[in-house]
Amino acid sequence: MPVKIRLTRHGKKHKPYYHIVVADSRAPRDGKYIEVIGNYDPNTVPATIEINQDKALAWMKNGAQPTDTCRAILSYKGVLYNYHLQKGIAKGALTQEQADAKLQAWHEAKAAKVEEKRTRAIGSMSKEMENRLVEEGKKKEARLDALRKKNTPPPTPEPEAASEPEVVAEAPAAEENTGGEAPAES
């Protein structure tokens, strides 16, 4: 029976969460499996991978073939490197102590890379958020200024201070003669 190390999908729509399982290659993707050896959550930065390395190594020694995605995951976690070192021990090229020292050095280097990636992602996200907040604040101020200008009534002329009204004395107007008659004298 051909055995594969592969992923089974769980989680909600657009929020996948995977179990790393050992299954018969003829079984459907989310169907029957032999054993769960880990979890994979691609929704975090960097992706969260939990795997039982001893079980994965034992299954690989027994002939289980990982799918392409699982091969990448196993490589990322160092299982494939450990498998490679175990082959070297079996051939007599290395001792167990040398292989353990190489694997430990590899894990330390990998942990440093992952931590650097995590801090870089968090730093870039925080800088990006600060920039967005500053831009948003500028836009908000511009909108508020526009609303203030729009809602401010136009300036009304100030009424002049109440002062004594000017009295204009008019001279009596002479009666005008509108006709062709001479004015009557009395």
C-alpha cells in the first residue's frame, strides 16, 4: 500500500487550517488517514507549523512519500535534513554525535532566520500602520476644513453704531407753474 504524507484541510472559508497526516495515497484528501503527525496554519506570519519530527522521520524511513507541499514543510522544519543525516549514519559517514551537532546548528540558524522574519514583518506592519494613520489624519483634517468653510455663514455687514440722525432742513420749494398761465397775484 503506497503511503503519503500530506495535508487535510480544516477551518472556515478563506481561513484554511491543515493537519499533516500519513494516509493511503488512494484515500480522498479529507478522507481516511492513518495518523496525524502535525498541524499547519498558513494564516499567521510566518506560518505556524507544529510537527512531531520523530513520527515524521519514522514514516519516511518506512517509505512514506511526502507531497510537494509537505516536502516543503518538512524541509522547513528540518525533518528532511535529519533524514539525510540518518542516511549518512547508516552508511558510516557520520557518527550520531556529529549528526546531532549538525542538526542542532541548523535548528539554531533556522530559528534566527524565522525570528528576524517575524520582527521584520511586525516592524513593517507597524510602520505601515503609522503611515496610514498619518495619511488618514491629514484627510480627516482636510474634510473638516472643507465642512467648516461650507457651513460657516457668509460674513454679514456690521450695522453702524446708532448715532443721532442727520436732520436735513429743506427750503420751501417755490411753487412751480405747470401751465401757461401766469401766477395769480393777490
